[in-house]
Amino acid sequence: MEFMGKKLEDIIVTLPYKDGTSLECGVYSYFEVNNRKYFALLPLKGEKKLDFSHSYMLYEVEEDEENNPIVLYIEDDLEYAIAAQYFSDQLEKK
């Protein structure tokens, strides 16, 4: 699967935390709901290996003018619930 011409397995997202630390994640899935785009992220262990021992993290994603992903925190609880339900339904189908 791809996001704007980039293979999902090649996309690494660095999530910064308020305490100054960060977490490198890989993209498990990309999906769209209600005209919004989302990534389901998992932390990385080793080189580009998704760590399935953690829970999925959902983030909205947009692209910049060069088609690079911009990951956004989902602040609205209802929007998060809709995205999470869609993602959960997709996992059940796999």
C-alpha cells in the first residue's frame, strides 16, 4: 500500500513528546474516513520492524506541497472514535 506515491513501509514518523523525548514509528495502515486521511502507527523495534506488542496509535495525516506526510494529533473525541471504529472493522476483516 502507498501514501502519495511512497510505500508505507518506507515512511517513518517521529512523534515528539512534551518532555523532549520522541518515539519512532512505522505506518501499519493508511485509510480514509469522511474525507479525512489517517495513519495507524506502531513503534519501531530494530530497523523498520513494527513492534506489534504495542497498541496502534491513530493520527490524522495530510501532505505538504512535496507530498510528504504531516501527522496531526486527533483532538476531537468523536472524530477519533469514528476513525478507531473504522480501523477496528478493517482489522477484523484481515
